[in-house]
Amino acid sequence: MNSEALTNSTAVQAVQHGIECVEHWYTNPEWWIAIATWMALASLWLIRWQTNTDHERSKRERAFDLMQAFAFQDATNHQLTFGLGLLHALTGDQARCLSARETFELEAKHEHMLTEYRRACGVDKPTSKKQNLTLSETEVHTLRRIAIVHLNRLELIASAWNDNVANRKMIEREFIKVFCPQEGKYVLSEFRAASGVYPSIEKLCEHFQNKKKNQSA
């Protein structure tokens, strides 16, 4: 009987102690401050997670928009097609002449491409061999404009990559052949060197170059 009374007394004391703890926790403002702080931190973490998720989605959408805009380039524009072909074939001296709007002569191996370019521009083929390989002032200005328009479009893409406002992996995956059309060759490198502009294109091409070196190492 005494043992049962002792057990009941212990149970009552435990219950009373529990009630006192709850009352202490409930009436203690420090507990509420701690809970409020934890909830505030949890809310901030949730907001940041949501913001980062939205930001990454926005960057993917931006990359897709750039891909879509570039894909709308007219494939039947032979003036652009053969013009870019000539631009990629320029030497450093020829690119400097083009940048300075000076006439220059192409190598004989590019005669066919120059002929097709002129045909696309609606220009008659010159009669003499030397005239046939020498670009006129009009042809120089037209070819220079093609280079600038093309590079301006690529600088926009490269700037989005460089400033991380578009998904970088998507840009690298989808545009590598645009910025690096051949092994070890980068888009209009001679003309870019002569003009001294297009810094974002330069950075992206350097990135591709370093990535290639790391893969080969």
C-alpha cells in the first residue's frame, strides 16, 4: 500500500513538473523570440530558394531566346553565306585592310568563293584576272558590313554568357560550332584582332580554347 502511494505521488509530481515546464515555456518570452527567429530564417531560406529557382529558369529561357533568334537567320541569303566564307579566309593583312575600308587582293584559291559572292550580290565578274581577285571599294564596304552585323549578333550572345544572364552551359553547348567553326579556328579572329572590339566574344573563345586544352591534358 505504501509502495502504491509512493508511485502515485511520483506520478503526480511528474505531471506537475511537466505542467510547470509548459507554463514556463509558454510564459517565457525568450522561447517565443527563438521560435520567431527560426521561422524568419526559414522564410528567408524559402524566399531565397524560390528566387534562385526563378533566376535559373529565367537564364534558361534567355538562352533559348538567343538560340531561337540566331536560328531565324535566312539560310537562303547566299550573300551572307559566301561573305562569311570569304571573311573566315582572310589573312591578318587582308583583315586590317577590310577594317580600314581599303581594297585588297585575295589569293587565287578563293576565286570561286569570290565569284559566288559577287553573283549573290548581283555584281558582274571583272574581265582581267587581277581585277577578278581584287575587291572594289563597294565590295569592301559590303563585306565589312556583313562582318560587323554578324559579330554584333555574336557579341550579344557572348555578353549574355559572360555576364551570366543566360544559362552558360546551354550557350556553350549550342553555339560552340558558331564560335569555333573549325578545330583551333575561332570566329572571324583576324577581323576581330584588326578591329580591336568584341571583348565578350574573345572571352568565350578563350574559354573554349582553355576547355580544349584541359581535355587534352
